[in-house]
Amino acid sequence: MANQKKRTADHAAEQMLGRAEQLGIETAWHRWEAMQPQCGFGKLGLCCRHCNMGPCRIDPFGSGPKMGVCGATADTIAARHLVRMIAAGTAAHSDHGRGIVHALHMFGEGETVDYAVKDEAKLLAIAAEYGIATKGVPIKKVAAEVAEAAYEEFGRQFGHQRFAERAPEKRRQLWERLGVSPRGIDREVANMMNITLMGVDNDYKSILTHGIRGALVNGWGGSMIATEMSDILFGGPKPIRASVNLGVLREDEVNIVVHGHEPTLSEMIVAAAQDPEMIALAQQHGAKGITLAGICCTANEILMRHGVPIAGNFLMQELAILTGAVEAMIVDVQCVMPGLSEVTRCYHTKLVTTSPKCRFPGTDVAHIEFDEKHAFETAKQIVRLAIENYAHRDQSKVRIPQNTTGLVAGFTAENAFRFLGGHYRSSYRPLNNAIIEGRIRGLAGVVGCNNPNVCQDQAHLTMTRELIKHDVLVVQTGCAAIACAKDGLLAPEGAALAGPGLREICETVGIPPVLHLGACVDNSRILVALCNVLNEGGLGEDLSDIPVAGAAPEWMSEKAISIGFYVVASGIYTVFGTPHPVMGAPNVTDYLLRGMEEDYGATFAFEEDPIKAAHLMIDHINKKRAALKLRPMLHDTYAETDATAELVGV
Amino acid sequence: MKAMLVTRTSLCLACKACEIACAVEHSASKDLYTAIQESPAPCARVTVLQGEGFTVPLQCRQCENAPCMQVCPTQALSRLDQSSPVLLEENLCIGCTWCVQACPFGVIRLDAQSHAIIKCDQCFARVQSGELPACVVACPTHALEFKTQDEILAEKREATLAEIRGTLDEVTK
């Protein structure tokens, strides 16, 4: 078969894929292979199903239809579809944010005792930003008022997102001039659905402009609210050591895997799994204890706040069940594969859905709906179900790969770069100086998903290794962070693979060359960190001046498209691996890859080869360094490290 | 006149519209929305395959000296006349799969539901009534064409002439 390419760079995943084939169990990789060849019209963005005169397809070769029934051209069709993808991504992140605000509000109103404000300083800081009086006001009342103010950002009918005021003045003026200052969150999502309706906007550039505003409302609205409110409720993360990969599951313990995105649920599961009553119950059922592990971004949330180990990233959700040792997989929303229930049916593993937004058909999937009012009780009920399921485990079917790797997580916009100065020089100055002096070339955000259309993790690792080798400090979120954590790049020892300038700094301060900044909503932390860099001075006046680049080399979700657009529209050059579904639309493609530069001072690039992509980013960083007239790099002849070398074994 | 299905692989986008159209054409209802609910489910006689760097719809080549016809023990496979495609008399097919083994292209298969083999008939009834095969009509990029040998040869000769003309121009420049 032409499709027999390497499926994963992760040894544990490889073992589990072998196990799947031995047992004849299908995973996303097998389904992807069965799906080949995939439709070229879809890939090129040339099919439209927005109305019932269609479906329509444009012939990219020119001999077939050049317009849809309504007269929409390839550019109109691709732009409309892309903007609907942005709308979905923005809706997902923002609804996540709304959920956290809801929990904060319930705490403030005294409607739940299970949540509390863990980071009072942050609550007060956000209250000040919102203009809410706090002096002499009880903390609960402040929480309720902050939550109400945050709620208003969703339904806002006048003016712009408040957190967007954090952006540098030049950027805000640019947004104002281009008409993309983000307004109410729900309004922007509704607007994107409206303008992409049959017979509304058909000017590709105008459509994309609506999409860009709808993406900015995610980054500087929904996602940023999710991040800030999570920090208030669950505590601002602090650097914490943990381990990652399927080897964190235990043969002699009750294994519970949480998967999804929203920490309101997973935080409570953490508390329930540590509850002495639950541990005693597990022991009564013959287990030594309870192991909790995470998949995807909910894993990142509880990793960075509690050091809960990570079982794997997106493509490992089915593989975790194939260990035969998972008593319950608890899911909430986003990136939860419908195929999961087919795999859990082959094992004793109980699949538990918890959100009314995400349900599975079939009676064998338990639905235990989670609400903020009875959060801890519900969490205990779910943990109890897992414990009681331990007896049904068939130990002869258990195959846990022994792979685990250490990492440090828990960096934030507030703490990440302050570590560069150590305890006594806690500001962004050391980071800015390191860039100005040429010890660090610049910054890169390598984020995003897994996708079976590329070898799992390979693009993340190869790109990140190439960047740090060239003295680029990398920050990560989401499944990209988990990929590099499995590879050992998020441990301080990873500095051995960095270029001499970056390595020197990492080793002096004791930090990894790749910093874990959280879940996919926490890409907002990167925006805030970059604003802090600007405020510190010496690296320009706008986000587009900073020597920084972004990448999503293994993107899969519509959320990635939304993130990509808010990042580029904030002035940061961003490389996607496989292209957006627009390549059949020449003007749209040209605008994303070139035209956006004139408007936003940044563009997208599409490059599947991770080394070439890394060098596009490095070249961009060099260009920005030159524009700022920064000193030449201290060590431009870097030691040749092997980007494919095995850093961490078992 | 005997015609053949021609694929310009550079135009194939693997949308599988040919597969869907073929299945619908060989269904009882010949209607997409009804066909998808029929039992036995209609199936396509063409398969879009992924090659190294290209995709291509594969179907029966209607070989002049057809090995499938030669090995068929019940004469279920036959031609009406010289220009006809190789047609299946389903009632005669015993599902022995000798033709499956004899076919050099892997485009004949046994259908578990009907216990008979499945192969492309070039939409014989449609073509008789002056229409093109369903896959050709369905192809949105015109990657699939239905042509006689004479038409193909004429096109190729024309292209050759153009090439010679170009070379002559180069030489006499």
C-alpha cells in the first residue's frame, strides 16, 4: 500500500498499535488508512453545502463548473467554509470559558461549596482591570461581580472586548483601522454564521475580515477569559514536576483517565481520587490505590496545577484503553473521538460522558451528568463506578507499555520568563536582554493537535528540536506540549539539545528549553507574555516587531484554525503543517500567505516538512532581529546536535 | 463501435463521485436517496485507488481476449457481439471465483450478498440508449472519458502532429 507510512514517533503508541492489530481493533490510524484517498475537493476547499441548491463543487482544473449554483466562486466558497471553521473553533474555546465563569459565579453567589477562589491576587487584579471595587468587599462578592463582568463579554452589544485592551496600542489602532476589533463573543460567532449564509457576503476578503475579528474574539476574549477565570478558581499554575506517557498507568491500581478540556470536571475528579474514603474503597476492591491520568487538554489543566500524570495526547485516547488497565475513561467536551466507545466495548473499561454537550449513542456508555452544584458528589460517584469496575478487569489482557518521561509544567505569562532572572531579578528584563544580546534568537510557540495524516508527534519533535538548536526558546500548549514532553524536551535535561546561548541560560536557571504554558485555551498566555515583553521595552512597539513565530505542525481541529487566525492577526507569523482547506481558491490562498502581511504585519505559511518549517520560523525571527537592529547572535556557529537522537529512553 | 473508459489521472481528485454514481446506476431504484437504503445494498463496479503520487479509478478493461470469459465454466460471462463489453448473466454465475483469479487487474470480485461476481458492464443499457456510462457523467473534473479506439488514436496522432510542428519550428527558426 502506498499509505504504509510510519504512524507514530512514540514507542508506547507503536506498541499499542501493534496490540490493536493483534486483536483486530480499529483505531484512528486504521480508519484514516481506510479513508484514503481523501476527496480532493474537500482538501482544496472547493465544495459547498451551505444551501440546498447544492452541494456544489468547483473544478480546479477548469473544464468543469467554475461557480456554484448561486454563482459563488472558488474564493467565496473556500473563504466562507474557512470562516465557519473559525466560528466553530471560537465557539468551542469560548463556551469552555463560559463554563468556568459559570462555576466562579456559582461560588460567588454561594450556590456551590465545591469551588472556591484559589488565587485571590489574580481575582483582585482582574477585578481592578474590570473596574470593580474590591476594598472592604467580601471575596465572594468580588468573585460574583467579576463573573458577571466576564459574562457581559459574551453578550456585549456595545464596544469591544476588555481584555483586547491588553494588546499594545499600535495593534489596537491597526485593528480599529481594519475594522476587526473584537466585539461581543456570541455576537461574533453569530455574525460569522450569518455572513457565510447563502446570499450574504461573497467578497472573499470581506468574508475573511469577519473571520479574523471572530478569531480575535477567541484569543483576546473567550480563551483569555477561560485562562484567567481558571487561574482564579483553580489557582495560577507554578512549575511542577510530573511524568508522561502510558507507563503512568498502574497494573495494581484503579486507573482512571480523564479526557477532554474543561477543568471544572477534572479538578473535582482529582479531589475525589485523592479522597481517603475513595482510596480505602479501592483497597477494599483489591487495588493498591487509585491512579488518575489525563489525555488532551484537561490533562494539561490538572498537570500544571496538581502534577497529575499525563497518559498521552490526542491520538492516544484509544491506545490508553488498549492497555486493558483503564477502569474508566471520563470525557467532557472537544477532541473526544466517537470511535472511543468501539474500543471500550472490547474491554471492561467504562466510558463515562459527563456533559450534555457530548454524548454517545448506546446504553453501555454511562452518562453521569456533571453540574457545578453537586460537583464533588458527582466526581465521587464517577470514581466509585471506576473502583467497582476494577473487579471486571481481565489481568491477562493487560499490556501497559513501560514508557514514562519526566517533565516540568506550570509556566504562565506571570512566571515563565521571570525565572530567567532568578528569584532576585523577577521581571521580563532578563528575557528581553537575552534576546537583545543575542543569547536567545527569539521565541516560538509550537502548538496544536495530532493528526494521523502525519507521523504522530514527529513534526512537533523535529521542529522543536531544530528551533532550540538554533537558540530559539520554545513555548508550548496542548497536545504539542505533550508530544515534546514524551520526548524529554520539557525536562531541564532537554537543554542538552539546545544551542549554546539558550543552553547556557537554561542550565544557569534550571529550566527546560521548552516551556509548558498549558492547555489550548492557554495560547492566550502566549499573547499576554508577548505583551509583557513589549512593555519591558527594547523589542519594538507592536507584537509584529518581536522576534517570534508560531506553528501548528500537526493540526486537526477547527480550534487550530481559529487560534491561527488570532495569532496572525495579532502580528505573529505562523506556520501550519498541512494547508488550510483553501488551496483551490487562488485569491484566498494568496491573501493568507502574502496579503495579510500588508494588513497585519504577519502571514500564514503552509509547510509539511518540519525542518523546512522550523527554518521559515528562524528566518522570520532573524528578519525581525535585523529590523530591530539587534546585535548578531553570540553563537552563530552552534554545536551540531542530532535532531533525531534519542533523548530519553524508557 | 467498441469504446473504452479512459482516465486522465492528473485530473482525478479522488472524490469518489464515480463510485457513488456507479452504485446508484446498478441499484434497483437508480435514485441516490432510495439506493442507499436498498437491500442488498447496491455496490460500485469501480474503485478509486491511491497510487504513489496519484489517484485513479479502476474498473474492468473489457479485454479483447478476456481471461475471465475463457475460464468461466458456466458461460455466465459473454459478449453479445464484437463491440460489446464483457457481460454477466447473473443467473448462470455460480460464484466459483475463477474469473476473480484470472483477471490480471483485480477488478472482478465476488459479491457476498448476491453470491455472484461483480464487474463493470460499461453501463451497457445506458450506452445502448445513447447515454454515457454513469461514472463518466459523474466525474466533476472530466478525468473519466468514454471513447472509441479511433477517437483515442485520432487525438494521439493530432498531438504527435503538433509536436512535430513544434520541432520543425524550432529547427527552421
